[in-house]
Amino acid sequence: MNIVDPNLHVDRESRITLGVLRGVGLGPGDPELMTLRAARQVSEAKIVAYFSKRGKPSHARAIAARFIAKDCAELPLTYPLTTEIPFDHPDYVAALAAFYEESAERLALHLSLGRDVALLCEGDPMLYGSFMHLQTRLSSRFSVEVCAGVSGMSGCFASARQPMTWGDDVLTVIPATLPREALAMRLAATDAAVVMKLGGNLGKLRLALQDAKLTERAIYVERGTMADEKIMRLTDKRDDDAPYFALVLVPGDGRRP
């Protein structure tokens, strides 16, 4: 592994062509669900960046590992925290904002030298992706390209072999970080739902599903498309532990021939 020196000095007055930042969607977890374009962009990359949780290997890097060239430089971006404190706590907001600012500047060092950077992203970069926080901070200075990826929810639909929308069904994507009352309201108002961001919120979601009278339709999917995936009726799950890569499906039952 060739880790990029974070203390690299840049002569900002040099007249060189600026590099391109590429957000590369890697799909839901199974490397075989990467697109041809994603595989090519990763294999051609001279620098790859990826997010990771402190003390744990990067899941994005693990998905793309077979395509990363041996001489490719790597730029790990390690979150200072994830679910240790509530997402709306001022300390969480401040820590993540500082992290994204620092990460953007680390990428800018290389982009300013004319080096393209491929930022590896689970699922699709534009759907609840950390890539978006760097895109908004860098797009005024550098060219940004996005390689679409199969979304995590799409992978889970397929793994569960579960049709989600029929005919005129309306599908709503809901973060489980919402208050119980808001969750229940949105669940009751839609035909089909995908509930994401379950970590620390599954117990609250159970109550909201009960409020919306949808408990019996709910399907729990953990690490969908991956070798250790778990799929079950939510009523069969006996605890409220849920990792980051977990979601709940509420299939629609609308018009069909």
C-alpha cells in the first residue's frame, strides 16, 4: 500500500493543468456489481482516496481492492467519529465539518498539482454519500466527475428477491434518524419505503412501524449482496442491533395486471 504523504508541499503559483476529482460509485458491496466504468476508473487511477471508520479497514477499498494497481498511491480519509454521539449534537456537527474541510484540502493538494484523484464510494456517490461533502467544497476550484453506482437499496431489493413498487406505487426513502412521529407520518403516507441509517435507531423505527401499522410488511436486510448478508422479516429479528450497512424495506402492493 502506497500511502500519500499528507505533508506534501505544493507550489500554488505553478502553471499546470489541474487534476480531476472522480467520485466512483462501487455498488452495494459485491465487487461483481461494480460497473465496467467504475472498474476501469479504479484500475487506471494513480491516486485513490477512500473513507474509513477509525480502527477499521475501509469497506470501499475492500470492494475495489482487486482493481487497485500495485503502484497506485492511496489516501485514507478516517472519520473522527460516526455514531458515538447524536448526529445533531453540536460537537458532531463541528467535528464532521472540520473533517470534511481537512479532507477536501488534502485532495486539493494533489488536484492542484495536476493529479487526478479517484474517490471510492459505496453505493452511488450522490445518494447519502460522503463524496457530496467534498464535491461541494471542491467543485468551484476543480473539475468533478461522477461515476454512477448501483445503489445499496437496489442491491438489497435484489438480494431479498422483493418487488418494491407496482403500478402507481410511490416509493419513499427515509432516514431512520428522524423522530418517531416523523417516521410514522412518512411511512403511513407512502406506498413503499426504504428506511436507511438504522444504526442506533432500529428500536425507534419498530415503534414508528407499529404506529403506521406496517410492522408485518417490514423486511430487515443487513449487508445486502455481501457474503455475510442477513435477510429476514423484521418481526423475526430479536434485537435492535443494526450496523451501518443495514436497512428496512417496506414493499408496495399496488396496481398490477
